[in-house]
Amino acid sequence: MGVFLPKDEPRHVEALSRETVFDGAIWDVVRETFDYNGSVLRRDFVDHTGAVGIVAISDVGDVMMIRQYRHAIRSLNWEIPAGLLDIPGEDPLECAKRELAEEADLEADHWDHLMTLNTTPGGSNEFIQIYVATGLRPLAHDYVREGEEADLEKRFIPLADVVSAIMQGNIRNQIAVTAVLAAYVQQRQL
């Protein structure tokens, strides 16, 4: 008997109707109706542009983590550098390079796609592309951080320590948790 490896499967279900019920500053909320197995269903969800996240690993195995205020949960969260695909037509890898520069003042020689995540598939159509960046070096630039990014803290932390913090429940950001644990598994398999 073979090993069963589950795999998510895209399925296109045509919307019967679609309307924007909230036009937001960063993303919208849409309402769609659709026929699913003979029943007409209605769902509201966040219509998201998509995003990228970067597990930036130094030559000694430390991970670049940033601490940033997140108003919705009233918390300073430890996260990986990440950002929205908010420039029309921008390639996700180019977005990742831009976000690593803007949030961590770094550039990387090597980029590998690690995974694609659906952050909250029951309430958002967001997909986030996660990359591992290595061959890091400091980058000087004129980008000015504003808003919640204005006072972000950045720090290299040993990968094993970040994993320990995750397992102790001290880091709860879903994107950081998933990406760091996946990078940890990947590093152990190399």
C-alpha cells in the first residue's frame, strides 16, 4: 500500500453574482453567490491583492525577524519581512526583494521559493508566496518607513531559537510560524 500525500486541488466555481460590500484602504470585502452542489450559497470574503514573505537566513544560520505593531490584535508581533503585492503586475520575487530591502535593509544573492500559503481560506482569497533568501548583505537606500513600520525593530535570531519561541507560543504570526517551521525542516534536510 502506497503513502497517501494529500494535495490541495483548485476548483473553479463560477460566481453567479459579485459585489463589493466594503471598499477598504488596503483590501475590499466582496460578496459572491455561487451554485455549489445544487445549492446557491452566499459568501463574504476579503478580496486580497496577495503578498510575499521572506525567511532571510544569514551565513551563520540566523533568521532576520522584525517586530512590528499590528493594530487589529493590539500587539507588537515578531514576524518575517513581508509585504503586499500592491504594485499592479509586479512579480512576486521582485516584490520580495523590495520588501526585504524596505523592512530589513538587506539584499540577497540567492532566492528560493519555499511555499505558497492560503492565510485564511475561509475568509480571504489571499495567497502569500514565501521565499528563502541567503547570501545576505546590508543595503543602503532612501526608503522612509512610515506608519506601523516607522518604529519596527529588526534582529537576526538563531533559527533554532525562533523555532523554540514558536513552539512555546511566543510567536503567533501565522505567516512567520509556518514559514520559519518549513525553513527549519528544509534546512535539516539539506
